[in-house]
Amino acid sequence: MKDRKVVSGDGGEPHQVGDGPVLTTSQGAPVADNQNTLRAGARGPALMEDFHFREKIFHFDHERIPERVVHARGYGAHGYFEATEDLSDLTSAHLFQEKGRRVPAFVRFSTVAGNKGSVDLARDVRGFAVKLYTEEGNWDIVGNNIPVFFIQDAMKFPDLIHSVKEAPDRAFPQAQSAHDNFWDFISLMPESMHMVMWAMSDRAIPRSFRFMEGFGVHTFRFVNAAGKSQFVKFHWKPKQGLQSVIWDEAVKINGADPDFHRRDLWNAIQNGDFPEWELGVQVFDDAFADSFPFDVLDATKLIPEEDVPVRIVGRLVLDRVVDNFFAETEQVAFCTQNIVPGVDFTNDPLLQGRNFSYLDTQIKRLGGPNFTHIPINAPKCPFHHFQQDGHMAMHNPKGRANYEPNSWSEGGPRADPDRGHKSFPEQIDGEKRKVRGELFADHYSQARQFYNSQTKIEQDHIANAIVFELSKVEAPQIRERLVAHLPNIDKDLAKAVADGLGLKSVPKAHKPARTPVDGLKTSDALSILKNGPDSFAGRKMGLLLSDGIDDGLLDAMTKAVKDAGGMVEVIAPKIGGIVTAGGKEVPAQQKIDGGPSVLYDAVVILVSSDGAKVLSKMHAAKTFAADAFAHGKFIGVGGAGAELLKAAGVDSPDGGVIALDKNTDAKDFVTTCAKVRFWDRLA
């Protein structure tokens, strides 16, 4: 491999120059800049005359059929959104003109890199796309479970996805970023370093769709009836708190149940445990944007909640599974361009490109321009237009008029200057150039802020994740080039990764394109562990049982979990279940070799003396106990359960292993399990 000479642009973006063939368009025209979209001024809107961008995006959008190019593996559900505040002072959107106003919603969660057949627990960004069927048309908030992104300009999206997808010469690895191409690209893109911290954190391996946040990523505008505009960023906060898995759990869950996330969402809704999120907004004006040390149009940056508090303005509830996966989840088409009056775009260069790309993608993937006729995509409010014909047209204009203006008495719909969407009349003044704003050049400050905001446990997970990913990279220079970014984030992190990779020393740090901002305050909102659940509600308890157990203790544990809003699943030596000491038959949902402890948030081992002897000879049972302990789970031990723990190599139980000696211990144990994990064991 050979490093090319790199020249930094005004936004700190790397331009590779030097020997080698000249990059051209497919028509053979030499390309001057492959990093930035043509725009009106450094912070102005993208210009459609950028033929290189159009060609690049069009080709990328049409690369795969019929599967989505990205976000192919997804799972969706129906529900509703309810406004909990009157926001008429901020926006004219009909949805927010009255507290309590409710509209239907459809949400699709997804991984990004893998194909439709990949696993749920890949280390990856999760899509969090919300379609709100409002009285003024469909509003799509097409976001992720991470508030920032890898790149600043949509020009680089094809390159990013090409790098993380399977290599074109060998078609592997699938749904993994732990390979040379991805880290080669990332190591040459300093703007990605903030997102790398998030992607290598536990945010990228959530326990459930129900326990992760969603973010609109970009800065949008709210515009009220008087035409006043303020900036807004969107947040979805899960009512049951944040929770992720550790990496060893993710690997084993993928083996035990590759459909873990979709099964979890399906079961929760079917059981009446409807997932719920609060919609929060960060609203700020131009004065704040001008004083903020970073550019609010930069999708690789966030606004800390301590600087602009999140105001809760609504609730999203998912209460119905789909009737047909293909017709709804697979055919649903989200477009960032789908907004409603009272909401508007900003000049975020990544958002501008997405607005162009998504429509083109849906037209290609769903066979033509009439994808909006598919029921899952059709507005639920009245709609009228002059569009006609094309593949699979279900709605054509009635009558003679299919154009406007016309003079017929039944001449069809007309524009409404009062009710129609009006773009905010932002003043634009700038040279027509391929450039970025100067503040885009700070690539490390918020990465450092994110890292410093994590607990020590979470910091260790980030370091371990980077070491693991880079250990799969074959080219030493790529590993070293990436590690050379880390001293600009945190020197201890850089040393931990260098030591983990066996480097003799930490490579010399790359020179920042812009001097990082010192003294950024930590933000508790950025940590998962600081925002965990306050009860066992929505979680699943695994009960490993054997014949001959105490009826009262079993009944007390089952009741305690259900009273807390949790779920119980029985694991037994045989799928037929067990018979208690009192003669009650208890069916099992899992046979021990098909129900490993990684599938549960906490476990109880309730076995008789004879049962312990049987289970202690079974590898799957010993692994169940050993993994539960190794993964820091709370373990309730009743009857002769301690014998199985000992057989599994757990000779020194700790404060997370709790004896269940009497029926009343069950409630206390479930209350303790609200902490989700006994972190002292993993420190």
C-alpha cells in the first residue's frame, strides 16, 4: 500500500493528490474536488448544477435491486404520535397546534451495513426512521440512534458505504466494519473521529430497539405562522431507559438468535408492553448558532443538552405489528424531503444531499415514481395533484384537466399561498465554489467531549472495540494511521489502543486541521450507564428450572417479575418443562441448549439437588451459568443452584449473586435487577 500526499481544504477535509491516474466522471471529465458538493458560499445550499455529485449519487442509488443499498435489514411497527405541548409559538405545523393532538405513525429500525439476511447484533449504527401521517401530509424524521454521522458532505456517502460494505473482490466480511477497507477510509477522514467514538461505544450494540435513543441528526428549522424561524434538533428518548450489551454477548446472541431485536419488538407489542419514546426538541436561535464554537450545519457535531436543554413535546407509542412484512416494512419509503408546513431545511450539506438522494433511491427500488401509491407510503390526509401514469399508477387525475393553469370548471387542485409550505426566506450570499465552512475543520473536540463523558467502564469498552476492529485489519500502516488520530482525542485512549495492538509506541499524532477547543464540559446525556432504567419493566428474566423445585418460590419470582412490568421465560433440560415438588407441570419456552443466558437481562437458577446434578453434567447448563456471571448479570440462586454455579467455575460469588432463601426475597431481587448489570464484577 502507498500513502498519497494529502492537502487539507478550508474545512479540514483531506484531498489526496499526487501520482496515479486522474479521477474523472464516467464521461471522462477530470474531477477537481471529490470531497465537497458545489454550493453557494461555504455554508450555503447545494447547487443542482454539480454534475459530478449528481452522477455519483445517481450511480450509487441504483447499485442494488431490489434490496436497500443501506438499512436493508430492518423491522417496523405501527403506532401513534401524540403532541404533549402546544408549540404554535415555534411552528405552524398542524400537529403541534394543540396539546393532545394525535396522528398515526410507522417506525422502521434497521442496521446500516448488512444485507437483509445479516444478524441483528452487528456492531453498527441503527436507523430510527419515523413516518408521521399528519393532517398536512407525511412527515418523515429519518434518523439514527446516534446523533452525529461519519461525514460532513453527501458527496462522500458512496465512498463511506463502499468502504464498510463487503470488499468487491471477495464479497466479505458481511455486516462488519472490522476490515481494512473501512478503517483505511476512516483513517484518512479526520471528520469521522467523533462518529468513531460513538460507533465503537456500546451505542452500536443496543440490547433492544426499545432501549435506544433516536436522533434526527441534522439541524432543521421550525417556522411559526408569523414566519419567524428558529433552529431545531430532534431527539427520541426511550421511556424505559437506555441499555446495551457487551461485545461477547453480542457475538453469542447472534449465534443463538440472529433475529434477537426483531423478535424482541414483536413479542413486546404482542404482549401489550408497548414501546414508548418521548419526542424532545432542542430549539435555538441565530444568536446561539453564531456563538456556538462549532457549526450547527455540521452533521459530525452535536449540541450538548447542557447547552440547549431538550424540551419534551410529544410521545411516540408502537402498539401494532405489521400484517405483512413485505407490504409494509420492506416497501415503506422514507424521504428526508418529506416535511410539512412549519418545518424547513437548513443548508447542512449532508442533509441537502440526502434530500436529493432518497427520492431517487425510492424510485429505483420500488419500480417507479408511484411508490407513494403503496398503502404504507400513502398519506392518510386528502391529496390532489396532476401527476399521472407511470409504473403501477393507482391514482390518476379525474376528468379532462391534467395540467395547470387551466380554464375548466372542474379544473382540479390549485396552490394555496396561505396553507401551503413556504421555505424560510434565508438570505444567501456567497461565491459558487466547492468549499466547506471553516468551523467544519474541528474534528476532535467533540470526540474528546464524548469520550470524557463516558464512565470508566464505557471508556474501556470503546478502547477494546477499537482494538478488536483494528486487529482484523491486515495492513499495519492503516492501524497506525488510525491510532495516530487518538492522541488528539485522549492520550490514555491512544495508549490503551496502541498497547492492545502491540505497537511499540503511540504513533505521532496527526496535526489537527483546526486547533481543538479546550475545556468542553462533559455531558451526562452522552452516557448510556448514566441514563439506564429505573425498574425491570420491559426486561426479560430467564428462569433455569429443574424438577422438584419449590412451588412457592417459583410463584413468588414469577409474580415479582410481572408486577415490575417484566417478562419471564422458563429454560429447562427438556422443552416439555419441569414438574415442581408440589406436582405442578411448568412448560418451558427454551431447552437449555437453545436458551443461553445472553438472551436475558437477569437470570434465576432454581433447581433441586437432583436437578443440579443433572445440569452440572450438561455443557450448555454450565455455560448458561458461567456466561451469566462473566457478563455481569444479576443471578438469583434458589434451592441447589449454588452447586451448578460451582460446577460452572463460579467458586466465589459476589454481590451480584443473590440467594433466594424465602419467597419474599424474590421482590427484592427483581428490584435490584433494575440496575441491569453488576458492573463491579466487570471493573
